[in-house]
Amino acid sequence: MEETLRLAYLREGKPEKFDPKCINYQPGQSPMVTAILGTFQRERPAANFMIGGLYYESVVIGEAANFIGAMQVGGTANTHQMPFIVATCDYVLLGEELYAAAAYISKEPIQIASIAGENWIKFLLLALVVLGIILESAGYPLISDFLRW
Amino acid sequence: MATVFRRAEILILISGMLTGLILFDYFFPVPGLSDAVGVVNTWAAGVSAFALALGFLSAARIHLYYIQRRIPGRWPFSLWLFILTAVLTVSGLISEGSLPYAWCFKWVFTPLGATLYAITGFYIFSAAYRAFRARSLEAGILLVAGIIVMLGNTTIGELIWNQIPIINEWLQLTGQTPAMRALLFTASLGLVIFGFRVLIGAERGYLGVSGEGGS
């Protein structure tokens, strides 16, 4: 984590701004929420990036950041937390957008190609779903039999 | 020597091999390979334990700094952290059922966690207030759907209009479930592609090393 952040500061040409003390380790969900709420009140950050496998902390942290007027970016693939992310954050990354964000920002050809490939697989699977519905309705359960195999 | 092991190629090779091994075992269960994957999973548990220790060292470094510099409003809490860590570590090593260890968990940690979880209700209330403001057509639809679902989950809803529970059920099963499944489906596909990018070394942000292969 420290190396990742150090490198990010270095890449932006401001290595002197990096302070390892800004990285706080919190061992657990409730201690993390408490620590973040305290940090928000003390330091009043301008932005909050809340990305990952979030649980009940999404609404608590999101609302606390709203109270202090911070700009928020939220992202999760956890469907139960998506409504809270949408309700509290200014910008959201939902589901697959979360995994495509790095490719979108970096513009690296290999990463972009993987997203394009993913879209083609999606179309292919969608076509298979439609074909499966037609075959199943016509009394030929070929695809469902194949999936059960 | 240490810099050799921190080179991007080495890290990508290790993560690629392990990802490939686990993926292959998932799709093509080969006898013997499953045992190897089991060993890898045990290693993962061991590495997680090391991460916990590393996390504590990181936290200890910061809190020692606060104590040494007597940072106002911080150093007493940092000192308290070390005292509690020492008490709980020693009592936990003696026995998990020892009085300070069990007492702290039962009467301090658990109630504090439950209290924090309980205040989520207030945060949901204020988030819902903002989300349900009918400023656009979409927000208006959300507001109506939200009211119907809330009423449908209470007994008063049926008293107001006996069709509310039926509409509520339709919204949750026919309206919500397909949308959630579509999100899950595409997210799962995105995760597989992300795993593939990790496998081939195209995704290297998690390594904390530069893209050029150096450390």
C-alpha cells in the first residue's frame, strides 16, 4: 500500500508531498468506520473515494462525507450496497464499471482490448440466452441440458 | 537481492502462476491439482496473518510518532492503544477465556460494535431523504416505488389498499430481481476479465511497482 501510494506521488511529480503517516491501518469494520468518521470531522477532506467490497459502512461513511461537503466517488460490485452508493455519492462505479475503470483511465491498448473482448462475450452470452429461451419454448432443451451436464 | 524480488516481472510471474493454477482447478478439476490449490489457499491464510502483523507495525509506527512528539489530542489515545494491545495480547496468549480478554470482548468490543451498527438507521434515514426528493422523473419513480415497498412491508399498507402488497411483491420480484441479476452477471464477467488481466500481467497497479518493470 505504502509503495503504491509512494509511486503515485512520484508519477505526479510530487514525491516530497508523500507522508507515510497518512496511511492508517484499521483492523476491522467497526474500528475503520469510527476512525474514518473521526478523520472526517477533524481534517475535513475535500474528497472521499470509497471503492471496494462495501457493507454497512457505505451509507455511514457516505453520509458523513456528505455532511462535511466532500466530493465523493463510490464504487462497488456488492448489489446490496449499490443503492446507498447511488444515494450518497456524486459519481458512482457500479458492477463491471468498477473493473473497467482502470482500463478507461489508463487507455492502455491491452486493457482496452480486454474490455472490448468482454463486451463481445456479453453479446455472445446474450444471444445464447435468447436462443435458449426460443429452444426451451419450442421443446428442445439443448442449452439447459448442456449447462446441467 | 531484495530489489530482484521486488521486480515487476517476478511479482507478475508469481501472481500469474497462482491465478492460472486456481482458475484451471476451478474449471477442470484434476486429482492432485486440487491438493496443490488447497496448499496455496493455506499459504493465502498465512500471508493474511503476516498482513495483520504488518498492519500492526504500520499503526505502531504512526502512534509511536504521536507519543514521541506529544501531538495534542492524539498521544494519550495512542498510549492507550499500546496499553490495551499489551494487555489483550498477554491475556490472549495465556488463554482465550482469561478474564481481561473475554471481558473486553464481551463488555466493550461487542456493545461498541452493536452501537455503531445501530446508528446506521439514522444515516439511512438522511440518505433516503436526499435520494427521495422528486427533482426529476427518475427520482419521482423512485419515490413512488419506495413508498409502495415501504407500505407493502407494513400491515398498514394492506389496510390503505389491499393491492399494495401485491404491487410490492411485483416490484421486488419482477422489477428488482432481473436488474440485480443483470448487474451481478456483468460484474462477474468483469471480474473474470479483470482476473485474466492480472494473469497476463496487464493489470499491475496492485503491485505498487512501475509499469516499466523496475521497482
